[in-house]
Amino acid sequence: MIIGVPKEIKDHETRVGLVPGGVIALLEAGHQVIVEAGAGLGSSLPDREYEEAGARLVPSARDVWAQADLIIKVKEPQPAEYEFLRPGLVLFTYLHLAPLPELTQRLLDAQVSAVAYETIQGEDGSLPLLTPMSEVAGRLAVQIGAVYLEAPNGGRGVLLGGVPGVNPGNVLILGGGIVGINAAKMALGLGARVAIIDRNLNRLRELDNIFGGAVVTLASNLLTVRECLRTADLIVGGVLIPGASAPRLVRRNMIPLMKRGAVVVDVSIDQGGCLETSQPTTHTDPIYFVDGVLHYCVSNMPAAVPHTSTFALTNATLPYLLELASHGLGEACRRHAGLRVGLNTYQGRLTCPGVAESQGRDWVAAEELL
């Protein structure tokens, strides 16, 4: 199979879908790899390293998309890439289709078979390809939030760790999953007071054990969320329903209750965000204010640390990529139930129930089509 690696074109998306070590593994398995010149530069991976690994460099994205049987990317196709979508193409990337009806329609119209990293499941129900970027984003959320809490950046001038004689900052984390636990680690490391809200009581018990009582764990309901917002300096949104739009835990009328200069970092913005006031932003223009509350809703946060993110992502995606390349999409999905769950579109049919529910579309189970 011919695997294509185009350069990412989303705003400040500096990650790349495959590292040179992945190229070597694919070549040893009998496949070919085409890489767009400059694709890895943002992740400190020069073209020379790809050539030495055995990849064939081509000058343009058009060349990659036209020649490849399977495209491996980091982020969903951008409007400028829609013209490259075609029948028979296999796309392997983060898609987050639930809030993107136009892209969903484009994939269906072009009869592209698209496998989404974020919906592939492990045997235990985990999301192994979403996990590494959730780890990065959760840790980044607190790091970024701490910077925007500084007064010159629009925040209320709070040092999360405080100093002797002065209270530390209050961090509220919505969702106790991978994002939440990594955000909590960073916030505690800085010396902040941390509370996590989640609807799963068993998960809250696990978090209490993990952190030895250092984190306040609270059951999710509107009253609890409202009261916690009043005292929070930094809010991290980390709520996830795989494949579907994120639930809006924070209502518009709650924002005026918050402190002026408080900061929101909504990591769940890829799935629409968990605040009613959340709107996607970019690394170029990352923030906006609602009622004096600073919102940071960049939809590709891990691109801020592309070298770390790219290697973490390839570590997770490569085994699945080898499966797809060596057996073909149909056979790979029949052999691997978790990979089959990751199939979002197949030859013009929608196969992800979460996307279908979010967009009011019909869907067909992948098992019926493969």
C-alpha cells in the first residue's frame, strides 16, 4: 500500500502524521511512504530524516493525496483540502465530526472511508489514540491557564500556587477522564487548590484514591457546577462523550457569576465545547472575553508542543496504521473490533452513531457494510 503524509495546514498545526521511525516500520512491512516536503519541519523533523528513513518526498500536497491509497494526518481535512477527497481513499486522522456537518457531508459525497483516531477503542473500552493527545492537552491546559491568569494577558493576576501568607488559586476541572487527571496533576504540582466534577461516582472514587484526598471530588449537577464557578480562578473543560458533541455543563447565565478575569480553557472544544459560551479559536487568535471571563478554546492545543505531541501520537497510531496497510481497511476492521468502531464513514455511508445523533443523520453499522 502507498501511505501519504501531507503537511498540516490548519492554523499553527505544526504536528505531522508520521515520524521517520514510522516510515522505517512501514517500509519493512512492504509498503511505500510518500511525504510532502516540509511536512515535519514544525515538529523539528527535517526532510533529510524522512529521506534517510526511505520515504519519497514530493513537492506538493496534491501529489501526496493523488498518489496515496491511505492518507495519515493529524487533523481533519480543511476546506482547501476538500478537492483532494475521492472515492476509494482511506483517511486516518483525528476527525471530531460531530460539530462539523459540512466536512461530514464532503466525506460522504466523495465516498471516502475515514477512520477517526478519537473513536477507536481498546478492548477495555478505552480510547488509545485519543489518550496521548488528551494527556498533552490536559497538562497544557493548566500551563496555558496559568499564563493567561497573569494581568498583562487579561487575567485577574493570580499565581496558581500562591505564596506563603497568600491563598493559592482555585482550579475547577470539568470531567475526570484523561484530560482531567493530567490537568489535576499539573495544577497540584503548581500548588493550586483543585476540584474535579464528574457524573461517574466510581470515577470520582478512583480519583480520590489516586490523589490521596488532595483533590476535591464532586458529583456533577447544575447546582454544584454553578457554586464552584463562583470561586474558580481557572476552569478546565475536559468532558468527553466518544464521537458525540460534548454536553454543555456551563450555561450562558452562569458566566456573570464568575470572577472578572477568571480563565476558561475548554479542551473539549474539538467536540463542540462544554460551555455554552465556548467557540473554537486558533493559535493565531486564541482568546476572547465573555462578561469579563477569558476564554481559550483552541481546537488543536497539542500543536503548541509539536515535537512531544508528534512522537506521542505516532507511538499510538503506528500499530493501527500497520494493521490497515497490511490487511486493507475491510479486513483490518473485521479482524479488529476496536478499529471497526473507529470507522466514521465508509464508501458514502455514515457509520458512527455519535456523529449521526449530533447531526440528525441516518447511519449504518460498520458490520453491515464490511
